[in-house]
Amino acid sequence: MIAASIDKTPPFEKPTIPILFSSSAKDSAGIIAMFARREQEKKRYPSLLSKTKALSIADQQIRLVANLPNIGELLAERLLEFFGTPEHLFNASESELSKVDKMGPKKAEAIKDVLTKEWGSE
């Protein structure tokens, strides 16, 4: 028996890992192909985040900021404490970002690049 698992662990919650059982590698491949077909038929991208009950505003803000380059949850919290809102953070200059503890000029530059460059301009 082969078990395929999908990690649907949202941030700030206990991990849960659904397990799909199949009788062979061929059956596992068929299950994965079925999921892929369903996603393609919906004409949407597969979601990287699991669908969970609504998070608090504070948790949503931490999730938003923590997804910036080189920013984890701890630094996201520091940034939000310093700037008060994600909007103030996003509008901050590189020098203002660098004033936050554990934020160096390289991290500040990476954040400003993500926030200011045109989409698809790589």
C-alpha cells in the first residue's frame, strides 16, 4: 500500500496532513492526475494556501508581511509593531525599513523591489 500525503498546514494552526491511500504506485499516479485535471478544468492556478476559517486581522497582516522576501513571522511582527499598518510599511523608504531591528539594507532593498517593480518585468 502506498500513501500520498498533502500538507495543508496553514500558518498559526496545528498541522494536519490528509493522507490518501492507494493500492499501488500506478493508482497514486492516477489520483494525482485526477487532481491535476480537476484543477486545470477550473481554469485556475492550484492554491498554495489552504482554505481555512477566517484569520484575525492581525494574523492576516502577519501572513501578508511574512511573505515579503527574507521576512519570517518574527520580523513581520517587528515591522508591523514599528510601522503600525501594512500600508505604512509598504510606503516606507529603504532607510526607514532599515531602522527596524534585524532589517538590513539588503532586506529593505528586496522588499522595495517587490513592491515597486512592474509585474513580470524580470
